[in-house]
Amino acid sequence: MKKLMKWFAAALMVGVMAGCVSRTEPIDTVQSPVATGHTEAQVRTAILKAGLNRQWIMTDAGPGVIKGRQQARDHTANIIVQYSANSYLIKYDSSINLMASGGQIHRNYNRWVHNLDKDIQLYLSTGAQL
């Protein structure tokens, strides 16, 4: 019986410790350089294609600016992508149901943004029909 109680207590502690792992992290702003030889139009196309690939809703918001929205169930993230022929910047705009507060946000937001960045870099590096 004592052995069973010890195992139960150990399992309870593991469960409590797992619950302590935070689901929020600091909001990431991604700034990436663009290799020389690309035009602003090619960077724009890479951003739009990467957004489409990652199921972001991307809309032009003026010269050098694209707004993006990611929706997953009842969670929404809005970003602003500023770009030029030399670099681009992905920054947080707003969100719904992502626990955003005090510079922190649900870790899924950062994962979504970093995956978008990876795909933009992939499109730029391959030059795939830009």
C-alpha cells in the first residue's frame, strides 16, 4: 500500500510540474535580411506565397507593407510585414484568444511567425517563380 501511495504521489508531482510549463513566451519580432539580387517585387511575392502556403490571409496595406491574419479555431493572430529589396520585418499587430498581455503571447504565435519566416526564406533562396 505504501508503495502504491509513493507512485501516486510521484505521478501527481509530475502532473503538477507539467502544468507549470508556461504556454506564453515573449512576443517575437522577426527581422530577416534578403540576399542581394532580389527586387522588392520578388520579396513581396515570396511573402505572399509563403503566407498562402502557411494558410495566412495576406493583404496589401500600401507600398512595402503587407498585413497578415492567421486563424486557428477561435484563435486569431494579426501581423504587419514591412519589406524592401534588402530585408523584411514581421511584427505583431493584434490577436484574439492568444493570451497576449505584457509583451507575452501564446507560444503558438511565435511558432506560426517563425514558420512563415522559414517559408519566405525558402521561396527567396530557391527563386521559385518569383
